[in-house]
Amino acid sequence: MDKDIIQKLAQLARLKVDNNEVKIYGRQLSAVLHHLNSLEQAMSLISKYGGRDRVGKEHNDDINFSLADDEVKNWPKDEVAVSLKAASRNEDGFIIVPVIKS
């Protein structure tokens, strides 16, 4: 991933990153985007052929549809306090964000 894009993303996220981190994040983000592209292609094929190849042979056994179990992890209380204090608005322990209208 281009270093200018990583630096712009970091700026938008209000993160300070050095040149070494830009390289690391560039590699990591490229890998994530490559994986997402692979998943998108797989889902497109599944939607198009319904788990069958072009001659109608079933391939459902070759596709692993299992998902990882959700695991809830609570943030440490001191991190929650810092985040709530930094938020422009918060209420009852939740950060209030502006409504996004489409």
C-alpha cells in the first residue's frame, strides 16, 4: 500500500505514525485488503453457482462456512475513562456520535 495513503489514513484517524510504522501498516493493510478481495470473489462465485461448479458438480464440502465464536472483551476501566473524557459527548458510559444521514 502506498505510504501517502497510509499517512492520509493516519491523519484522518488522528494517529501519529513514524516512517517505520507506515511501512508496517502498509503491509498489514495490503494483506487485509487482499483477503477481503478473496472473500468477495468467493462470495460472488457462491452466489452465482450456489456452491456448484459450472457443470453442476456440488462443491459444498470443500467450502468451510464456519465462523469464529464471538468473544466479548471488556476494556480496562482506565481506558474507558480516558476515552469518555476525550469524547466530545458521552452519556451513561457511551460515546455519543453524530447521526449519519444518507
